[in-house]
Amino acid sequence: MAVPVSLWPALPALPLVMAVTGLSARRPAVLLFFALMLLDGLLAAALGLGLLTGQLPTVSHSLVTGLPGLAWHLRLDPLSGWFLLLIGLVQVAVAPYGPGYVRELLPGHRTPGALGFFTALFLLGMQLVVVADDAFLFMIAWELMSLSSYVLVVFHHQRSENRRAGFLYLLMAHVGALAILLAFGVLATHGHGFAFDTLRSADVPPLWSTVAFVLALVGFGMKAGVLPLHVWLPEAHPVAPSHVSALMSGVMLKVAVYGFVRFTFDLCGAPALQTGWGVALLTVGSLTALYGVLFALMQHDIKRLLAYHSVENIGIIFLGLGLAVIFRATGHPGVAAVALAAALYHTLNHALFKSLLFLGAGAVMHSTHERDIERMGGLLRRMPWTGTFFLVGCLSISALPPFNGFVSEWLTFQAALQTWVLDSGLLRSLLPIAAAMLALTGALAAACFVKVYGVVFLGQGRSRHARHARRVPRGMRAGQAWLALLCVLFGILPVPIVRALGTITGPILGDDLHAASVQGLLWLTPISPKTASYGPPLVVLALGLTWWLTARLLRRGRARGVVSCEPWDCGFSRPTPRMQYTATSFAQPILRVFRVLFDVEEGLEERGGIHYHLHVRDRLWRLLYEPIGRGVLGAARQVARLQSGRLRAYLAGSFATLLMLLWVIGL
Amino acid sequence: MNTGLLVLFQFLFFALAAPLLAGWVKRVKARLQNRRGTPLLQGYRELWKLMGKQALVPDTASPVYRIAPYVVFASTLLAAATLPVLGPRLPLASMADIIVLVGLLALGRFFLALAGMDVGTAFGGLGSSREMLISSLAEPAILMAVFTLTLTAHSTNLASVTDFLLHSAPALRPSFLFALMALLLVGIAETGRIPVDNPATHLELTMVHEAMILEYSGRHLALMEWAAQIKLLLYAVLLVNLFFPWGMDAQGTPTGTLVALTAVTFKLAVVGTALGVTESVLAKMRLFKVPLYLDMAFLLALLGLLSHVILEVGSR
Amino acid sequence: MTLLALPLQEQAVFVLAAMVLFTSFLLLAQTRLVTSIHTFAWQGGLVAAITALMAWSSDAPHLYLSAALTLGLKALLIPWMLHRLVRRVELDRHTESLAWPAATLLGGAGLVLFSYWVVLPIEHLELAATRNIVAISLSVVLLGMLLMVARRQIVQEVIGFMSIENGLFLGAVTTAHGMPLVVELGVAFDVLVAAILFGVFFLQIRESIESLDADRLDRLSEREPEA
């Protein structure tokens, strides 16, 4: 579908209209709001698709707004297009989901308008970040995104833990923003300007560009949730309304990835990449992935669990980026392009399946009014559609063929296994170790989603609410269906997508991945057909055929149909819901094996029967954040001594400051 | 051999020879225990009988329970079929490389574990939980071992790897030795054999695989059992053909095919005997010893990688 | 330079060297004391085999003597002495597991990488392949030290010490075709004497503190024990 590029002004305009309609909580206004969201999402996706397929040229615009002398610039290129596509696809799913979900949420709420208004601003902020073409507009859009999402996090501000999560988020978002600002500052000092073109052509000495890289890693990593800066994420994402959680976990983290890719690969530029950066990214990425999945396994609040999985997937993405940096810095642009494509592909995949899972979790919470998976069970029979879509999400995130998560992890593996082209023996052994970490992460993620799906959707209901769950409205199902469809599609037909990714890697890394599609639509051959190939359509076909043949042969056999009976369970009495394995017991062996990483508090209590309690905390709180918090408080206390309360002392302070400033000017 | 015939052969070989290998191992064990043991063809009879029985489905089960046997069987069989048995000229191998093979096995395992959780009994959850623990520790070890091979052959495509192995000059590679040992350990764990799990156990608190399929009956049970046998054969073929590719047929001539078939049968018989002997000699481990066992496998694979990097590739 | 360019004997040396490294890891992971001693004997045997192979491939007859010496001393005599000692102090059913086995083993793998990194700058050895064996022998030395740090049992510490010596010997044999015979004899004698002395010490220590737990030896400082 060809979209005239002149439609781009609608991209910021539609969210502004949405913001106005969002202020009203009346039903028609809400419906209009979500209709506009759908339109905006379709537009963003269409523009993105056009940019990626090359039907739309890369365009730059200068806006009339902005400061005098510092006009705002916009630019739509394939990299922006990829992320516009991502934002658009998720938005299209959230739009039909919203009305049904919000209806339950709004009655009796004091500030109904805030939700719509800030959701619109949030979308606007994210879309502006990916099209901004100067540091100035980028930072403004970034702040718009951070602040509006803060308001959405504290939407249920009656509960104190939500306010606490919101404050933590606000604090870390701003420390991160400061780091990003400084990173831009380093480049701007050498390039004498804030437009991205100027930054791109800046001649930065290697040391300073390393400084800029570290600042960018901290800044964008804080938003994306990279270890050890991820602590806000599992606190903040779960407390927002579910469709906003989907946007935050599915899309906002990806905007941070966009910022990092834009900064490192485009603004710093491929020639400036250093092997050390890649090793740092690789290490941080693999540790983040492992840490995220291990903590996800220990959670039983469904949204918190999903939030920890976002940490895991961000780790996988950064691992891919690290591979890209290493291969580019050692002079292998072809492999680097595969690694970058893998990372970007995983970015989109994660957006799809994580949003799907968050929408599914929202639907479950909508019908059971429970967040604790220990109180769910047997929901597949109560909500068959949500259950099916959630299963697709689980299979995708566990990186199982033929779903989309597998394709991007497979590409990451392929890039990592090209390690033999490297000269350094250390790197040659480091890369496969990172790949093994990726394998461990994938397997643990599968364990985690067996737990989630088994406890939530299978078995028998563990609470009255779960046994009487209702189906969710059709719109909510439609949103999930859209994402589930995309998960399957992106898993089965990766070749066109990788080809589109070639338009991104071409200009940045100098290799447009033409090798990946030399054998046509059916075969994905990232390096060469002899090295590795994967034919997902054929795998699906073969699986389907085997299944069909087996079922057919067996059905024609002597016994047909099935007989319903009581569960056997080794001949014990009929199992009751309380006899089922719980999520905690499912994760217990893994907890024991990886115990050293967790801050565990467990014990038995006797209060009318024996109760077992288990509390798993993030060790980093105690090791890293509490000391920092104490340090900051201590420093604040020292500074507070200045606050003597006497007027003349304050005047003397101002006077001294003035004198010092004058002295600085005089230098 | 004709391409289509070869593909058909792959599927049929794994489907039909799997019960035989399992029967052979059982027989070796019986002989070592001074029993006569069941006939070699007993496996086929059991499958046939199960297929003829009506399938009981617990009333607490969901549709996942009923589709799981088909998914498990289809994914295991497909994974096996991509593994070259006779020679490197296998078109299926380019459809799914070794990573996809591991992924397909993981797909089957995912549904197997879900099926265990589905009925809502304590045993099922127990089995699923343990299976996922074991597999999540085994998967990095198996991939690491395979990586060592692929780093030497510069490919993850199993046909290319086999081709490389057949055509490269004979060399003593320390990395292959370690990778072989690692794959042996992992293979035992993944196929649920002693000392990790006991395939003969039933109604024991130590069971893993059996606990998950406890409720199954009739044709569903037949598929689950069959899939487990195919998985055993898959690992056996993986081991013998990657590390001892002797006798494999590079050209595809009729005599070559016959030689390759004889060679692979012989090698599999040796593997089956070895498995029977180790199972008779070893005792099953406690569950929490298994992580250390799999750590050892991972360490072996890692040593394989390191010795590849340090000793085999050499300088610069 | 790749493996395939080397003659078969050198390839065999590589395989055996890798096995020596593996036995070091086995020593690290082993829980049973008696099995540890057996593993150590195997390690000595492997080192002796490497020496013999080197003697054959480089046509250096004096290395046969070293090989025989190593085999006799490290694969047979010292393990036998240790074994007898362990039985005498009734530790032959002793087991001890590491506190964090997985972490220790991975740390060991890290040490291997580290020693590879350390020997990378060595340029002027005639064969790059030899340098890589130096990496292996250095890792065997470091792993021996790790073993001594990680274990609490004194007999295990002795095994760690001896495996350090194995590593040094491996390096000497493969790079310099062995040390001068006099030095080698001296070292062998030293090791033997050390083993005997250790034995005497064990009995003494056990009589005085009634244990062979190295953690009980915690007063090795000049600080006055606090009352």
C-alpha cells in the first residue's frame, strides 16, 4: 500500500486531536479516541512500511516551531520507518482493546480525562522521538514520553506502592535523560551544532566517543532496563492500566533501543565503533537476559513477571547489538549486518509478543479481578480465545519454532557462530559463551512460560473468581488476535522482513543483507546457503503434514473418539484444585539451583495450619541501590547544614555566588 | 538415491527403527540381569496394542491435553528427519539446521510439560517442573557442544557438517573428544535415561517423564511413547554420525547406500549395547545432583570450545 | 597454522594435554577423596604419556627417562602413599563438596581463558602450537592453586600442590623438551620428599588438633588471639 509521504504531518496532528477527545470520559468521545488511535497506528505502520520497502524516499523537514535559531528538524528514513512500523502495529492492537478495558476502569474514577489525554501525549512523544532529526527536538520528545508515561504509571495513585513505583520511575528516567543529554553534548561540542547531520559529521576523538558511548549506554539503557539499571521497570510497568503496560513494555522500551541504535550506529557512525564497546554490550546484554529471566521465574504477579521478561528480552537485543559492534569494529560488515538485523528483528518481535501477553494478562485480570497467578487456573476453558492467543504469545517469547521469537534468536545465534572469522582468540571464545548464555535464557524462558500457561490457563481454578471468569468483550479479543496473527506471520515469513531490514543496515553498515534472500521467499540464509538455512514455511508444512497424517492414520484405527473419565492420578482420590502444583512449587527447583543470585527469605509459620512463605528480592537493591540511597541522603544532610534559617546568612550566600560568577566571567 | 525417496526414507527410518533400538536396549539390560527379556519386536506390539485401545481423557483436561501428543510426535519426528542418516546429500537438512532441530525438540517438550500441568494433578506438575529444570540446564550444554563442531565445520547445516567431516583429512581433535563426552552426558539427560531419569519407573516420586504422561492412554499414550523412542534414536544417530561418520555415503550410489545402512545399523547396535551396560551399572541420581551432572556436561562442552580456540586454530 | 598441518604425534600431544586439563577440572569437581587421588594418578599418567610421546617425536631419549620417572612417581608411588595415608587416618570414606560447584567450575574455565590471554604475547617460540600448550600448562597450574584455595581438606591441598607441579612439568617438557636431567631428578626427589613430609605432618596435625580440616588452621597470624 502506497501512502503519500505528504501525509506525515498527520502523524503528530492525530495524537493532538486524540489528546483533546481523550479529556472527555463520555462513551462516544472514548470511542472516537480509540478510533483515532487506530487511524494513527495504521498511518504510522503504513509510513514505516513505505520507508522500509523503499517506496517512500527518505525525507527531511524543518519545522516552523522551535526556538529562534534552533529550528526543529524531522527526518523519516528506514530506521525511523522500522520503529514507526513497530509503534503502529502495537497501536492498532491496543485501539480495539481499549474501549472494553477502559469501560471497566473508568466508573467512579476521579480523573477520567487524564488517562486519555496522557496516553495520546505518550504516543505523540514516542512517534516524535523516532522521527526527530536534531538533539533538541529529540530530548523534548523524550521528556514528553517520560513525563506522560509517569502520569500513566501513577494513574491508580490511591495505592501508595504505585506512587512509590512512579517516583522511582521518574527519578531514574531523569537521571537517564541527563546522561543522554550529556552524550549529545559530547558529540555537539565536536560537531558545533545540534542537528543530527552536524553530529554525524563531527570529528570526535576515540576517547571522547567512548565517553559518549558510555553515557548513551547508561541513558538509553536506563530507559530500556539494562542490568543494573532495570529496577524501576518491574515496579512501574505492572501498575499502569494493562493497555498502557502493553505500550510501555512493548513500545517504549523499543524507543530506547531506537535511541541507542541511532546514537551508536548512526551518529557516532560505523567507523567509530570499537571492539571494547561490543564486548561491553555483549556482557551487559547476556547478563541482563539471564538475570531478567531468573527473576521472572520467581514472580507470581502476572504483570510483574511479564515486566521481568522485558528485561530479559532487552538483554537479548543488546547482545545482538554487541555482536554487531564487534563484527563491524573488526571489519566484517556482512556479519555485523546480520547481527544488527537480528537485534532489530527481535525488537519488533518482542514488541508484538510482549504486547500480546500484556493484553492477555489484562484480559485475565479483567475477568478474574486477580493479579496473582496462584489464584487462577483452568481459564482456557472459560476464555478459549484469550487462552489460545496467550499460548501463541508464550510460544513466541519462548523462542520456539515456527514462531517469530525463534527467528530473531536464530539469527543472533548465526551471527555469534560466525566467530571463526575473528582474529582474536579471546573474542572467538567469548562469542560462543554469550551464545550459550542466550540458549540458557531461552530454555529458562520456556520453563517460565510453561509455568505461567500451566498455572493460569490449564488445570483447575484455584479461586472462586477464576472458576467464574467471563469472556472478555469482542474488541479486546480482536486486539489480541491481531498481535497473535502477526506473531505467526513474522515467524513463518521472515525473508521479506529481513530484506526490509537490509535497507536499514545498508546505509549504516554497508551491507544490505542480499545474501539472506538469495534462495527466494522460502529460505532464510543469513550468511550463505551452505553455512545455514532455515525454511520456516516448509517446517510448518512438514509439521502440519506429519500431524495430519498421524491423526488420520490413528483415527482410521480400531478405536475412535475419546471417553471422558475421572483423572487417574495414580489411583488416589479425585484431585482437588488445592492439590495442584502451584507456580511457587514449579519454580522451586530452579530457585534452588540458582539460589546464590537471589535474596531469599523463606520459612514456615504455624497459624491455624502450617503456612509456607517465600519472598524473593532483587539482590541488587541491597548491594547497589540502598548504598547509593544512603549516600545521597547523607550528602543531602551535609548540604542541609547551609540551611541555617537566618536571612542574613542566605543573603551572604547569594552575595558570594554573585562574586564568584563575576570572577568566572572575568577569567 | 532419488531425493523424494530419501526424504521418505528419513521419516520412515526414524519412525520405524525407534522401537527397535529401545527394544534392543531393554534386551541388553535384561541379559545383564540374567533374564531372558522381551522379544526385540515387543516395542511394535505394544504400540500397536495401545493404538487399538480407546483413549481416556480426564474430565479436567483442556484441548491442550488432546493436541499435545500430536505436537510432540510431529515435532520430534520432524527434528529427527532433518538429521542425515546415510549421507550428506539430504535436502531436508537445509530446511532446518541444528539450532532449529534443538528448537523443534524444545517445542515438543513445551507441549509435553503443558500436558503434564493440564489435568491438574500433583504428579503432572511435578514432572513438568523437573523436566523444565533439566532441559533448561541441558540446552546450553548441547548447543555449546554443537557450536564446537560448527566452528570447525563453519556451518550449522548438518548436511554441510557431515560433508565436511567426510572430506577432511583425519585429525585428532581434542575439541571433538570433549564435545562427544558432553553430548553423551546431555543425551542421557535429555532422553530421560539412568542416571537422570528412569524410563522403567512408574508410580515413584522420582519419576520425571513418566509423571508427565501419567494420565495418557490409548493412541495418545502410544504417540508419547513413540516420540520418546524417536528422541532416543535421534540422539544416538547424532552421536554416531557426527563423531564417527565412517561408512557414510557421499555419492548416493546403491552400493554406497547399502554400506551406509549397514554401518549405521552396526553403530547404533553398539550405542544401544553401551547404553544398556551403563544403565545396568549406574544408579539413578537424586534430582538435585542432576544440576551438577549437567554443569559437568556444560563444562566439557566449554572445554571443547576452549581447546578448539586455544589448541586447534592456533596463532594470531 | 592449524591443527591439520601438524604430524599425528603432535596432534596426540594436544589431545593428551587437553585431557590433562580436564583431569584438573575433575579434581576440582570431585567430592570423594579417594577418587580424587585416583584422578590425580591419571593426571600423572597422562603427563608421563605426553613426555614419552615427545621423546618419540623429537627423538630425545633422555625424555624417556623423565617419562618413566613421572609415571613411577606421580602415577604410582605418590598416589599409593596418599592412599595409604588416607586409609591410615580413616578418611577413605570422606566426601566434601564445594560450596558453589558451578561457580567454581566456571571460574576455572575463566582461568583457562585468562592464561590463554597471558601467553598470547609470547611471539618467539619456534612453534605457535607450543605456545598454546603453555597456555594449557599454565591453566593446570592456576587450577591447582584454585583447588588449594577452594578445598578445606588438607589431603586435597596436597593434591592441588602436586597438580601444580604436573602443570609446570608439562610446560617444561613441551616447550623446552624437558629440563636438564639433573634438575629433573632434583625436582622429582623434592616432590617425593615433600610427599613424605606432608604425610608426617598430617599425622602430627591430626594428633594435635584431631582434624585435617584446613579451616581449623586459622591462627597463622602474628596477631594475639583475642581472649
